[in-house]
Amino acid sequence: MKITEVDKPTISVQMACRVLRESGVQMGVEKMRAGIAQGVYPFGEIVTRGEHLKNDCYTVYTKLLADWMKERGIV
């Protein structure tokens, strides 16, 4: 799926990885999650659910991802 085909304001980390892979960028879910958590990928946010809960919640903003891709000449 191409970023221009995404019609939602937010997407999952998994979908964002598919979009990037479709554009030729090697990206895995764990790498993207780590990058969002570290602030390396500014197109997403993380909600930490605490130590007792295993899964944090990630949100990827479609427009910010598209802008990030354009800045890097990916689109």
C-alpha cells in the first residue's frame, strides 16, 4: 500500500511498516516501535501502559509519516 492510498488520519505500526516497505525502505515493527519510543521517528506516539501491562499503545499519524517520507525523498 502506498501512503497516498491511506485514507485514515492514523494507522497502526504494522500498516506504517507495510507502507514504508512498499516504498523500498527496510522497516520492521520492532524497529519502528523503538524509533517512535526514542523520538527518532517523529510521525508516531507511544502511550506506555506501565510495567505491569505488557503492551504499550502506538499511534502513527498518516500526514506526519507522509511528510517524513517526502523530506527523505521516499515518496
